[in-house]
Amino acid sequence: MAKETLTSMLDYFINERLNQLVLSNPAEKDHLQKVKVRPMLIKGALVFQAEEFTKTQAFHKNLGAQELKSYLGDMLSGTFKQAEVLSELGSATVLVSKKGTMTVKTRKNPPVKMQAGETKLQAEKAALQSRERKIQAGEANGKPEAGKAKPENAKTKPSAASLPPELLEKLQHNRQKRYVIPEGHPVPFLVDLGVQTQDGKIVKSRYDKFRQINRFLEFIEDILPKLDKTRENVIIDFGCGKSYLTFAMYYYLHEMKGYPIRIIGLDLKKDVISHCGKLAEHYGYDNLKFYHGDIASYEGVDHVDMVVTLHACDTATDYALEKAVRWGAKVILSVPCCQHELNKQMKNDLMEPVLHYGLIKERMAALYTDALRAELLEQQGYRTQILEFIDMEHTPKNILLRAVYEGKPKHNEKEIQQILEFLHIEPTLYQILGKDKNEKADES
């Protein structure tokens, strides 16, 4: 009965009126995390793009209507426990219990009356159904094609000609890359940076910077549930530099999302701090302040909700991470660079044939450094991801550590110790977190 209800719901909503469908609450946390589905036009035909998200990547597949219905049925039979549907025709929710019992709740929007008691939605759905019946019958432009077999999936791809103009525009727009800060919307700091023109168009030579800013904001978008809209959220940004991303973060969280926030930018360059402070005043960003200083010695706050460190060189990243842990930060975003410390320490006879190549040793040291940082944060109760971050100012591709506090420490002491002994290393973060642990033990 539940499957029949699901089929009926999908038959009603899987059409050009669909806005978005989201699969969430995965049964297995280490596989797919989420799926987003939206309609779009490709070569004049209606298709549905399913964007599958793992912890670190996103994959796309384009499906016809019938293919999508089968796909969703399979996904809700073991992979995901929840689905949310939003359409111009209404909305629906699907919940799957631990025992596999499915509940489908549908809310259909009230119709808009037209002449002779007919509604606009009824008229448009009737036209679409008529069009689909013609396609299924092997007709083109209302006339049968004698002797020609239609492609198997033709019935799932109505022509763009059958769609109302406003829907056609929406579906064509869906093909465009959706940025957190949309194109065509002028933002003062992006205009001053030369990324946008006065009317919001992206300067062609600055498109890379525009994409980088939006990619960074996507990382923040994912952790919004960890921030609190009922009180001020304190964010520390160490190594803010020219602060492109700091201003973007403030604009997104405060101006676009309405979060009460206070962002403190720290940097060791006095001229940079002075310049950024003047810009913040110019834009009227009252809760964005810049100070000269190092995060390791900064004591201006008692509690911090999020710590951001971009390009804190070598062990400066470790001191920033330790400070974030000590503050009890809910979220940590860190893009390390210049990981020299372990390069000087690493020594292993078994790996000597590899380590004696300087470039290889340098890259391995950087990867070991960040992997151990992630594991040490896991040990402190953070769920940590290592993600790729495109950076146009430093190396072409950098690693971003995103750690979200969940309060469930990972018991990986033995594994970490084995790696340290194997490579004859003792990273700074390991030392200072161990020191903090000993101090807490002495206090108790």
C-alpha cells in the first residue's frame, strides 16, 4: 500500500512543475549523504538531474521521468530514509522507519480558478498529459510518424515547445551553475575588488576568484545548522590577509542569511589590518573587526563558535587548531600551507627509497601532517573531513580541513602512536593537545 502511495505521489510531482526533491537521512553514513533532484532542459528535452553527494564529492546523472521514479523507489528502499518534495503543485514528505515502514504525506496546493470552472494548473497538466500521450503513441508535432519507432525514453522527455514560457525560462536557468552569491546581483565588496561590474556582471578575467569565493561559502552553507540564529555567533578568522573570503563570509551569514554574527579578523601584517578595517567601516559592517595579532596569543574572547584559518604557515595552523579546540568551537575551517615541520623529522629505513626524493618527501610530509591533524581533531570529538579547496592565490589545489564538533571522541590513540613511531615524528598539534590534556588532568 505504501509503495502504491509513493508511486501515486511521484506520478503527480515528477514533471516540469517540480522545484526540488531532496533525499536525506542515509541508512549508511559512510556512503551517499544526500541527493538533490531538479528538472532542466537539455537539447530541448525535459530531464531530471540527480546530484549525489558523498562526504567529499558530488556526482551528476540525468534521468527521464520514468527512470527517475524507478531511481527514487530504489533509493527509498534501503539507501535513504527521508525525501522532501517541493513543487508548484504542492509538497510531499516520505519517511522510512527503522523497520522499513514507509509513510507518505502529500499536500497539494489549492487550484487557481479560471474561466468555466477550470483551473490554470488543471489546464496546464491536461495539456502536458495530452502531449505525453501523443509522444507515447509515436506522434510528433501532433502527427503520427509512419513506420518510425520512437526511442524508448522519448515519452519521458517532452519537448520544450509544449511548456509555458515562464517554465521554459526556469528550466533553462536550472542548467546554469548555481552560486551562493548569484551572478547579476551586485555586491559592494565584489565590485570594489574588480570581480563584478556595477550591474553585477562577473568580470571575465576574475571568474576564478568569483568561483573560489562561492566554493568557500558552500563549505559554510553546509554547517549552518551548527550556528544559532537566536544569539550572536562569534567567528575568528586568523590569517585573514586581504580578507576577500572574510568579507564574503560576513556578507553571506549576516546580509543574506540574517545570522547575528561578530567576525574578528586577525593578521600579522599591520598595513593589511588597517586597510581591511577601513573597508569594513565603508561597507557599514559594524560587527566585522580587524586586529593585528596572532591567534595563539589572542585572548579577546571567552567563547568562539567558528574558527577559520586560511594559509596559517606551518605550525601556525597547529596553534590555531589547538586554540579552536580550547575555545570549544563548534566549527573549524582550516586551509593549511607550508607544512615543513614533518619534512624535517620524517625518517624511516623502509621508506628510504621513496623519501630520498626531496619533492616526494615534501608532499608526503604535507599529506601526513594534515591527515594527523584530522585524526587528532577526531580524538577531540570533532567529525573531520578533508576536502579539496581551489585557491587562485597560492597553490592551484589545497586541502581544507572541515571539523564539526559532535562530542564523540574517536579512540584512535593507538593508531596515531603507531604512525608517529613508524615515521619518527612528533607533530606540534600532538604535543600541545597532549599538554592541554595533562593540564586538565592535574587540575582535576
